[in-house]
Amino acid sequence: MIIILKKNATPEQIEKLTSDIHALGVSIHKIEGEHTTVFGLVGDTSRINANDLSANEAVEAIHRVQEPYKMANRKFHPENTVIQVGEASFGGDEFPVIAGPCSVESEEQIIEVARAVKASGAKLLRGGAFKPRTSPYAFQGLHEEGIRLLTLAKQDTGLPIVTEIMSIGQLDLFADVDVIQVGARNMQNFELLKALGGTGKPILLKRGLANTLEELLMSAEYIMSAGNEKVILCERGIRTFETATRNTMDLSAIPMLKSMSHLPVIADPSHATGIAWMVEPMARASAAVGADGLIIEVHNNPARALSDGKQSITPAAFDALMKELRPYVELTGKQI
Ligand code: PEP
Ligand code: MN
């Protein structure tokens, strides 16, 4: 529910409205625009009678928000949310690219890749330390050591680091991590999402393998309603009947999410396709349909990668991709 306040509402009238709303057991998300103040009501508003509230003198109009996501809803926050991470900003006029290996494997590997992707224009370094693998016998990541190696690469290059968390118990290890990734398999790990709401760190929330956009936004809502509004959404492909690609990249999710929500939306063409040569064309397409950035897997020796080698591109291919991207990014008025 959205309440638009009258321009000339007095502080007393607003105070009265505020306490009436709180008495109904919902909280207020205040949005101060240039010309109007809007109260977004957060919580279970289904039993609230709009007529009762419209009797308050501060109220200009009341609109019901049909969607179950409130804080993530563009109706609550018409402007794009811009999330700053180091020198990069997501959701504004820039197009930051996150790049790095699927998994952190060794100091040499992560430093070499970090230096290369930085030289090509990446703004953040990715690398998995805790890996969600289909097989328990597959490489599970270097865990704490992986995070330590990422922080070395950060010191070396100055690039902020992005890495995936798989359980609440790992949170203490993420103190020096700049962006915490919630992977596709944990998109609906609600207890984890609530805990991330208390961190204040930007969260990269990837779409689940078989989740709707509304479900993705409800997961963002978990993080936001727990106190952290810095959520970056990521389209990374969904499971369909098609088997030629690892997943089916739902490009239409990008403009649709941008219309449903004010949160930044980035694309992951690596996991979406699972095929190295497809990363570049799908990266271009993502930029053209309005993505706010990309996350791309880059490995210095893809054939030897301990995870996701088939979809990893070399530093040279990444450099070429970054050069190709510019006109597509500029199509939507952004800069790279
Ligand atoms: C990853 O980023 O390496 C990863 C496991 O991603 P996703 O959760 O999208 O599969
Ligand atoms: Mn991967």
C-alpha cells in the first residue's frame, strides 16, 4: 500500500497518520521526492481498510500495491537504486563488469587473473571459495584459504572482491569481502537471506535455477526487510527443456526486472550458457537490453580449471570482449 501525502500536510497531521499506521502493525518506508512525500507500507497490509486511513487529513491518495514485494518494488521507489562498491557503481550510468575464475585455486592463479581482468577494465574480482557443486566428490573450494587469497588479490590490484556464501556459519569469514554472493542454489535459503540483511554489505543475489522473477524479488525482499537495501539482482539462466546450453538465458528477465524493481540487475552469461564462446555474444545482448553490468568467469587456463572450465574465457578473450562491449552499453545511455 502506498500513501501519497498532501503537500501542505502539517507535522501534527503526519504524526497522527504515522501512529495510526503503526497501530495497524505495519511499518513505514518513507520516500521523499522533490514534490511529494510518499509512505510505503511494509508488512501485511491485506486487512487494512484504505478508507479508514484516507480520513486522515495528511492523506492525498492511497494506492494498493498488488505485488507481494514492497521494498524491492519500483512503485515504492521510482528512481533506480545505485549501489556503490569501491569505485564501481551498479544501477546508475556505469556498466561495471565483475570478472574472475569460478573458483579460487591458488595464489598464482587468482593474482594472475586479477591483474589481467583489471588491465582489461573489470571493476570487481570474483572467485568462489565455497563452491556449491552437484557432486560431493567435485572440488568444493579452498574455503577460508580461498578468501585469504582473494584478499591478497584485492591488496595487489585494488579490486573489490565478490564471493559466494553458502551458510550463515561462514559469515564471520566474510568481513573483508566487498560483495557477498548468494548463489542460485541458495536463492530461497530464507534464514541466510535474513542474516545477510544484518550485514550492511552489498549482496549479489542470483536467480534460482527454476525461480520466477517474483520469487527472486521476494528473496530480495527478505534481505531488504531485514535491514539491507543493497541488493544487486543477477540473471544467470534458468532450467528449461533445452539441453544445448547449460541453462537458458532469460534475457527478457533483464528489462522485466528493471520495470518491476528499482534494484540494479546484472547478467551472468557464463553460467547462463555454460559455453565459453557464447559468453561474448550474450554479454553484448545483455548490455543491449539494459543490464546494469556483468559477471563473467575468466581463467588463465580454462582446460585445467577445477570448476566451470567449459564456460570460462581466457584473459585475452575477456580483453577482446571488453573492447566489443562499448557500443552495446552505450545503446542504453550507459558508459563503460
Ligand atoms: C558461481 O557464480 O560460480 C555460481 C556457482 O553461480 P550460480 O549460483 O549462478 O550457479
Ligand atoms: Mn561457476
